[in-house]
Amino acid sequence: MKLLLWLVLLVLAWPIALLALLLYPLMWLLSLPFRLVGISVRGVFDLLDAIIRLPARALRGKPRD
């Protein structure tokens, strides 16, 4: 009985697995521009954060050990 269930699963699941193998690289390529935009936006926000905090860092002086 278990063998029959495994065979049914094999027959039903292989098209889905094959589709996932074919679509994964396509989805990765489609998401790449969004990742690049996210990296750029984060860089801009980090730059603005550093510019805003610069006067406080300059006035604070050297850290004491």
C-alpha cells in the first residue's frame, strides 16, 4: 500500500518539481533589479544618516577608554 502511495505521489509531483526547477532561475532574474534598487536605496539612507549624525559625532569628541 505504501508503495502505491509513493508511486501516486511520484506521478503527481514530478511536473510540479520540474516546473519549479525551470521557474526558479527566471524568478531570480526577475527579482535582481529589485534587489539592486533596494541596495541603492539603503546606501542613500545610510549616507543621509551619516550626514545627519556627523555634527553630533564631531561635538562628542574622542571616546574615553
